[in-house]
Amino acid sequence: MNRIVGGGVKLKAIIVDDEQLALDFIERKLENINAIKIVEKYLEVDIHQLDSILKDVDIAFLDVEMPRINGLELAELILSIDPSIHIVFVTAFSEYAVQAFELNAIDYIIKPVDENRLEQTIDRIKLVNRKQQDELTPSDKILHIQLCNEFSIVIDNQKRDYIKWRTAKAKEVFLYLLHHRGEKVRKSTLVDLIWEDFDADRAYPQLYTTVYHIRNALKVFENHFSIHSVMDGYILHTSNIHIDIEKWKEEIASLGPISDETIKSYENVMHLYKGGYLVNENYLWVASEQYRLETLWIETAHHIAEFYDDNNDLDNAEKWYRRITEQFPEDELAQFNLMKIYYEYNYHLLIDQQYNQLKATLEELDTPMNPEIKAWYKKVRN
């Protein structure tokens, strides 16, 4: 839901605080602000009725320390129903607020509530609403997501930093959800993966805060990304996006066997692979997918090179074997085939160079060289 507030339109708010005096106090302060309309106030929220409670709500003012459900957990539930609702935490513990929410990352107000501080918060929310509406990407726009090397978004052939991540963990959680888009990702999985050094009392509030950051960061793309809370996890739903690595895999699978008719299509598709899957992000959980995709690229490159080799097109065969060795210098088969091509061309210096390069690479990896290659090279040198 997009909310545009301006002119005489008022922001609709609810207040939740387990102390009646505090609840009445903040209500009186908000009533003095013309831009606010208080829909309801609660000493305790029935979480089973949240859907009806949050209908047409713009802001939720939540106390942090409450007995049955704390403000962080309640905010998580609210945002799972409607991520466009603005959460403002109200707390008596300033030090705790700074630590838990990261200063200025989530709006919070220190008790006793100051009216001027409330007005600043309301002004900021209205400014954010206007900015998000101005920047909102139309639903018919295709987002081109690049995951080769690192994450980026391209719109209308322009690559920009469209998403401002509050923390590195927010980016990593989003990319993990994107990796498993359309599937439920358990909260416990995210906690074990991203906050493995934290105890549960610290880890889960960090997760809720991080998901809050992600939802805020994605508001400009709300027509393309949405995070839904389900049971004990999250599901990232996407719409009208193209992912480079996914497109590459689909194109490879659609081409069939390599032949005179398909070889050029194979070469064109292979150029779509611009680098390893998120290799610049250094996430441990992407290692298996990186290996799988690299293996697919190497096997396909070998098939292309072998096709040219079998058809006695040594120039193109040499080009593809060299592409393999440039990215994977430890690939013995590609290195060996390059040596054989150079032998056909009578390029003895290049044979030496290729052999020594392979030898140095394998020594660095503490891996023995294939005896067949050593025997062949010795025979050629003699």
C-alpha cells in the first residue's frame, strides 16, 4: 500500500503501551499535532486481530518493553501484514534504543515524549512517503538483476545503487532470500547463518530489525519485491525481474547438442556469464551454487572447444581453451589441449610457457600433475 500524505490529509496512528498513564500522555501529545489522527490506543494488542486493527493505519507507536510481546516482536508482526506502516518505538531506555535499533535506523522516541520530537518524526515520515512515491518503480518496468560477481540492479540500461543498505547483514539476508525466492526461509536458519555468534535473545531482535531495514530499502521496488512472514519464516516474492545468472542457465539448457547450427548461439550465450555467482560478496552459503555454476560454465566451454578441435578449427579451439585457462589455470585438460594445439602450430615456446604455468599452479595447490601430461611434454622436448 502506498500512502501519500500532504495538504489536509492526516496520518492515521495507533498507540500501544502497557502503562495507562504513558498511553494517555502520548495520546494528548499527538492530539496537538494536526497531521495526526489517532485511530485507536491499546494497553494490549490481540495479535489474532491485527489484520482488522491495522486497516488504514499509517503509523504504529509501540512501547518497547511490554510483558506479553515486546515492541520488536509486535513490529515484526505488523510489518508482515503491511510493510508500508511506519513503526515508531517509544522507550525509556535511550542506551538500549541506540544499541538495539542502530541510531536513526528506526524511528524511536525517548520517554517522556516531547511534542517537538513527535513533530519531527511526523515531518520525516511525510517526507519519506513523498520521496518513495516519486522514486517508485512502475510495475511494468523490468528490473535486470545482476548476480555475476556482485549484486546490482539495471533499469533502462543504467546500473546504479538503487538500494541503500543500512547494514551489510541487511544486504546478505536479502540476497539469501532472493537465492531462495518463492520458498519459505526459516527465521532459525537466518539466525544460525548470519548471527551464529549471538545468543537467541540478541539474535532474533537483530533479525527483526534487519528485515525492517530490508523492507524499507525495498519500498522503491514494492511492485517487484515483497517479503511475507509465514509461520516461523519469510518468503520473498518477486515480480517482473530478470536475473542474469538465471537467464544464462535457461539459455544453455534450451540450446540442445552443439552442432554447426547451434555453435554460434552457444558462444553468444556464454558471453552472458560475466563472472562467478556473487563471488565478490564472500558469503559462505553461496559456495555450493558457485561451484555448480562454474562447473556448468567449464563443461560447456570444453564442449565448445572440443567441437572446434574435432572440426579442425584450431584457432577457435585455442581461443576457448585459453578462456578456460585464464579463469581456471588449474584445469589440466584445457592446458594439455592448448599444448597439443601449439605443437600442431610448431609453437615450441608457447608449449613451454603453458607447461610451466600449469606446473607452477599445481605446485601452489600442492597437487600432482597428471603423469600423461608429464610424459607427453618430456617426449616433445626430446
